[in-house]
Amino acid sequence: MDIGLNDYIIAIVTMNKDVKSSTVPVFYAENREDLEKRSLTISKCVMGMVHDVFNDTFIIVKH
């Protein structure tokens, strides 16, 4: 039996400066290339997956 948190958001990476969170770190990117590079780097460090949730906003999720 698997008990515990299995899926959770590690970080938000976005170009939208209006995105705020009190529980998840938010990283702001300057352009699309920066957005993709930051997301990939963070996901590799935490062994998470990148998901495109909105235009110019990615979340990194640990599954």
C-alpha cells in the first residue's frame, strides 16, 4: 500500500509577472527560450516533469 503525497507541484515557471504563490516557488522568465530553459533545468534538479498549463506558464510536478 502506497500512503503519502505522490503528486505535488515543485515550482511554477512563468513569463506572467502577476502570478503569485504563497506555497510554491515562482520563477519568472524573460522570454519563451528562458522559460523553457529554466523549466528544464529545475525539473532535472528535482527529478520532476514539466507541464504546460497556460500560455507562457509551466509547472514542475513530482509524480
